[in-house]
Amino acid sequence: MIITSVDRSAHSRAAADWAAREALLRGLPLRVVHVSPPDGTGPDGQRPDRPGNTAAERVAADQPANTVAERVAAQVTDRHPALRVQCVSLTGDPVAALCAVAAEAELLVVGLRGEGSRAEVPVGSTAVALTRACERPLVLVPGGRPPGRADAVTVGIDARDPASAAVGLAFEAARSRGVRLHAVHAWTLPAQATERPFPALEEDRATWEDDEVQRLSDALRPWRGKYPEVDVLADVVLLTPEVALAHAAGNSGLVVAGRRSGRTALALLPDAGCPVMVVPA
């Protein structure tokens, strides 16, 4: 099952639509979940009818909370009549409730910002907290942008210690979509290079880079064998992981990142042009 968290925001509708298409692709049912905080604020801690919201959000805020999931589920069913759709309305802490309902799900899908987020905040507090806390794969979907042509799935991989769950999901996503997998390994110069009073020699840098290329090739070898039909572009770049992934994601329909600390995913999210999947290590 795939679960999507919904509220009255445009980001939520974008997330629900992405989740519906992913559920159809995987042949899974979709569960639409709306969580109302007990104090009446929005999921990100603000009242959804506050003056800073758009007119559409203020109108939507007048709708009873217990109809939100039903309304979104009906819209999804109209667009995707072959999809099996359920809806659930809950009350409680949004992060705790979503982590609980997602415990047995394949994916939890949410928007980058909820109905209570300020427009100048690129990633809402609920999305940030889920990125750090959710123990199931989490997909964060940017709102307000129609899906464009996606030529690849991009995955960030630490060739020295690859997160097998993230790599496996990335290969599976590329296979199911029939697109190339762009595997990005970010590396830094070794300590002896940064401690020198003069720049590293080009031949030393080339040797270090060759070593990183070999590490990435070794890390990908078993996955290439398991998914021979997936075309893989192996990319070794001398950048921080978040910058490397942001550069690589331009033509991607999905970016997959393993989560150890959550730092890379959170740094990538504000500029994400496509959904980002965060996979617990």
C-alpha cells in the first residue's frame, strides 16, 4: 500500500496525484490520510485561515476537516478510476500519526509544505520532521509544478558504504519507469591533500578520482547483475552530496537519497525540481 498525507494545500494535491500514479505503476492500493491536530492548527503549526494564506487556501479552510480525505480521495478516483482508493481521517500529532500509519506501507508521500506553512518557507516543519523520523521510505513532492519529461531516476550513493535499501529502490524505480539510472557518488579530497600548503598535483588528483570510480563500479556491480535491463550512468563528482544530487537531478523524475542523518535530503529539498525519496538506512 502507498499512503499519501493530504490537507487543503496545493502541495498536498500534487503529492496525492504523484502517489496515485505511483500506486498504479506498482499495482498497489492508495490510502489517503488527513490528520487534524487537536488544537485546530494546520499540520505545520499555523491556522490554515490566517491572513497570509492564498484566497484558495482560506476558502478551503472553511471546509470541515473530516471531509478533506474524502474530497481528495474522490478527486483521485475520478482521475484514476482503475485505482483502489481508501481514505482515513485522524486527529493527533501529524508526525506521530503519519509515522504510525506508514509502518506497514511501501511508501509515505507528502507535499513539501502543508496548509499552515508560510510561503517564504520552502519546506514545512512536518516534512522536515518526517524526513528525520519516518522509518519507511518517504517521498516529498514539490507543489505547483506539473510533471515534466523524466529521463532518469537519480540516486545518491556513497561508494564506500552504500545504503542498499536506497540503491535497490532506485534501481526498481528506474526499471518500472523504463528510464536510465543516474548513480551519483560525491567525494572529497583526502586529508593529506587538504593539509598541504600547496594545491594537489593533477596526477595525484587523477589517481584519487580513479580510485573513487573503481569504488563506485564495485558498489554497483551486484545491482547491475540483478537489474540487467536498467541502463546505468555512473557519475563520480568532487562536490558535496547535496550539490552533486541537485546538479544531477535536472532531467530526473525522482531523486533517491539514503537517510543516515537526513542532512543531505534536507539540504536538497528547497531546490528540488522533482520528488525526492528519502530511504532510512
